[in-house]
Amino acid sequence: MDATRMGRQALSGWRHKVGEPVARQVSRRTRLSSEQAQAVIGAAFFLASVLYIAKTIAAVLRDR
């Protein structure tokens, strides 16, 4: 399992349009390659989505 590939897969649609230019800037200012920066950004988007879903489920269960 390649973590860089997994993170980059999370960048699709509007996330890709936002993430790609940001990743280029990050790679210019850090030691990360553009692909690694895209993976980190993709993982952050994925984590944010998971947290949103978890909070939504918790709220639904709490309000039953």
C-alpha cells in the first residue's frame, strides 16, 4: 500500500483544483515533492470528511 498514492487519490474534483496549486507552492517552500504535498493535502481533505461524517452520525444518534 502506497501512502502517497492513497493521499493523492483523495484529491478529485474541486479538491484537485484547489490542492494541486497549493501542493506546488508547498513543494517549492519545503523538501516535499509535489506528489508528496498532494498526498498530505489529500489526506487532510479525507480526514476532514471522515470527521464531518462521524460528527453527523454522533449527532443523529444523540438526538434519537
